[in-house]
Amino acid sequence: MNGKNMESAETYRQQGYLVVKSLFSPLEIDALSKIVDRIHGQWLNENHSSYIEQRLVNMHSLTHPRYFEQHPAERLHFFQLLSAKQLTTLIGNLFGEEIYFHNTQLFFNPHQNSRQPYWHRDMQYSPIDDADLQAEQPNMLALHIRIPLLPETGIELIPGSHQRWDTELERNVRLELNGHTNSESLPNSVLLRLEPGDILIFDAQMLHCGHYRLNPCRKALDLCVGKPHRYTAQYLDTDNLPTSAELDAIENKQWYTLARRMLIQPRQS
């Protein structure tokens, strides 16, 4: 690992997040944006009522075949863009080679920007008990790689909260206990500004929240990657992975190869 990578790894180790400027070229961002716009348009047509009534702020599984029934070649191109060499090399240098592709998410503004930020750790929405999540926190690496397709001041983090669990105030706010709400301000937070081409790498289990009123329009693509762990691997969906034929055509395929292997191994054991 060279000096710059060592510095980046140390920044992530201490803070739980890392911003890398201008990792993607304007051409790559434009290509991603065109594919994402079409997928989001289809999703919005199919979920318009829910988008308004539930004030939805994200969708997931952008690589699912249902979005490419009329665009099969575009799916392969999408997978290739998501595993761009400069990105897989960076992540490999920082976290090692045993990283698998889990899913994708797109974050956008809710209808009429009508939601407050809400502090959370991603897996609190799973059936897993909070105490068990706390106990396993040192053993989990679940990353979000945010690729903003528009300029955004869109995410707020509590640096270092990937290495510890909540303070009493943080727990009360996150879980809305003792009269607190999850939209309250928390001390020591950092609000990040990102430009298209930048990426933000952060621990999905650190304390974080999104902002929906600071940007007139929001289009943030997140890649969910990590190291295999029983709490996260159970949510891996084979439909979101490349087919065997697609895998053969992808140059930087290690994330997808490991994900497919994870699905096969339990059935063989």
C-alpha cells in the first residue's frame, strides 16, 4: 500500500468515512446518469402513489433484470460502470480483496421535500436485535459507496461512530426514546458536500442521516459492498447479480464473482 492509500485507510479507520474527489470522469458520470434516469423513471411510474403517500426517499436493486427487459445490453454496461477499475482498485487497497457486491440504492428527494433527516444505523431496520448488532459491529464491514450524479449537500455523519455504539443521547434520538425524535441535531456531526465525480465511502452501520431540503434535486447512487457476514449475506439476492454470460464479459468481476460464490456455497454445504 502506498503512502496515499495508507493515509486514506487511516482516515477511514478513525472517521468511518472517506471522500475521494474526482474519481469518476464526466463521461462516466453521464453514462451512469442516463441509465439511472431510465430505471428511476420506470420505478416512479410503477410506484407513484407510494412515492407521494409514503414520502419515499430511495429505491434499491437497480441492477434487477426487470429494469432491463427492453435493454439487455445496458445491464452489462451498468455492471461494468459500477465495477470501474479505479474504484475496485481503491476499495481493494483500502479493505482487501474479499469484497463482494451486495446491492444498489438510489437516493432522491421525497415528494415536495417533505421529510426531515432521520438518524439511523442501516441494520436497525432488520429483525436483528439492537444488542446483537452492537456486539457484532467490530466484525462487520458493510460499506456504502456514494456516487452523486448531481451536486449535493446530502448526508450527515457522526465521525467515529463506526467503532463504538451510541451515547445515551444518540440512542434516544436514533430510536426516538424518552421524548426525542430522530430528526434532532446531534453533536459532533459532519455535513458533507459532494460533486459529480466524487465518491463517499462510509460504514453503513455508523450514525448517519440524509438531508432532503438542502438540494432542489437529488440523485445519489449508492453501491452496497462489504465483506461476507451472516447478518448481511442473508439479504443478498441473486437477481441483482450478473448472469454467467454477463460475468464472462465483465473485466473487473471480482465483486460479482464473490457474491455469486456466496450464494452457491451454502447450498453445497
